[in-house]
Amino acid sequence: MLRRLASCVVLITVLWPGHAKAQRIGIAIEQRLAEASGLAVGDTLSVASPNGGPRRPAVVAAIIEPRADPATILRKEYRVRFHLADLAELLGQPDRIDRAAILLQPGVDPDSARALLDRTAFGYELHGTAALAASSSTTFLVVSRFHRAIAIISVLASAIFLLCLMLLKVDARRQDVAMLRFIGISRRTVFIALLLEAGVIAAVGGVLGIGIAALTSAAVNAFYQQTFATTLIFSLLTWRTIVEAALLGLVLGLGAGALAAWRLVRLPPLVLWGRAG
């Protein structure tokens, strides 16, 4: 419907009731703005440049839902799109733009196109989308590294806690282990039994942890999507994360269980029974 649209900050005031003689322009407003102000397609508004100038009647020709952008989500700004010619006239700056996006046909080399445009255009800086995305994602990279450091510290702390827990749990089984050794059960069999028990405990704990993580992730997304009125995903739980967490929990559980079991089975049965008594 609306072509050659451009975004700009404008002043929107009361509904424009009539003004049949004034030439109306077509605009597209964001879904959030429509919901907040009760506007619908066909409504007429009065718009003006923030720098002053005459007001123009504008008809809401479309309601759009822009792609969620994490770089602008905290600003809570409403977006209005104009035809490029109407926007230039409203701002009083014809034939002048700040930014333009060029979509290349499939098969066209971006570097070759940028070199060609650089020779034919004067006063412009040409950037590829990959370079712009990398430069605008610096803040998110810092946050990602910070989260990774927190994750490493949390894993190390949980591993130490898990080891202490398994040592206490296995050490409380001294009397049972001594009885098994008295009736002829080998150290290897007792060690494997304790190791399997630790593996089951780690697996059950991993399933519970993944379930808690899934519920927490859903709650975080529901809260912030409602707060910022966006479809942006704030917490993402992928299958890769689930598999890595499950394997990490299983390895740590088996390692802690093996260390605790070996510490117990290497002692003679009489020593275990005497300590248990």
C-alpha cells in the first residue's frame, strides 16, 4: 500500500475532523501507537515538524508492526512512516536524506556494488549490513561476555557444592558399604553401584533444572514483552543449551560421585564398620 516510506519524529496532535480543502497525506502508524491512542485506518490527524512549520492533515492509511529491535526497545518511542516526498515537504528539506538502504538483486556482489556507488556518489559513506550489525552489537557482545563469566563462576561454584554434597551423602553410607564388603561384594561392584546412584541423582536434578529454566524463561519473556509491548524474545532456551546443560550436569554428578565412592571403597570394611559405630 504505502511505498517509499521513511521514519521521522513528528508532532501529532488532535484528530483532524474535516479540512476537505487541505491536501491530506497518507501515513502508516505503529501498532503500539494505534492501541495507545485508539486510532484506526481512515482516521485523520494533524501532523507537524518538531522544528515548527505548517500543520498538515494526515490520514492513517495503514497500521504496521515493525520488526522488534533490541537497540531501540528501551526508548519506548512510537513510529510514524510517511511517503518520502511528503516527509521532505513537512520537514522543509526537499531532496535531502540522512540514511538510505539499498537492496541488491540476488547474485550481485556487495563489495563490487559498494565500489561502484562510491565512485558515482559524492558525500556519502557506504557500509555493508554485516559491518553495521557488528558495530551496533558491541554492547550486546559485552553483555554476552559478562553473562559467560557469570556462567563459568556459577558452574565452578555448583561443582564444588555438588562434590561436598556427594561426599556427605556417600560418607553417610559407610555402614551399608561395610556390610556389603563383609558378605563378599567386591570394591568394584560397590563402586559401580554408588556411581550409578550418583548418575541417577544427577539425571533427575538435570531434568528438574531444565524444567525450572523453561518456566523461568517463559515468565521473563511474558513479563518484559508485556512491559515493552513487543514480540522481542528476552530469554531464549535452545535445544543446544538444554543438551549442554544436561551433559554438564551428568558429567559433574558422575565425577563427584566417583570421587566420593572411591574415597569410601578404598577403606577396609573393619575401618568402615568401626567408624560407623
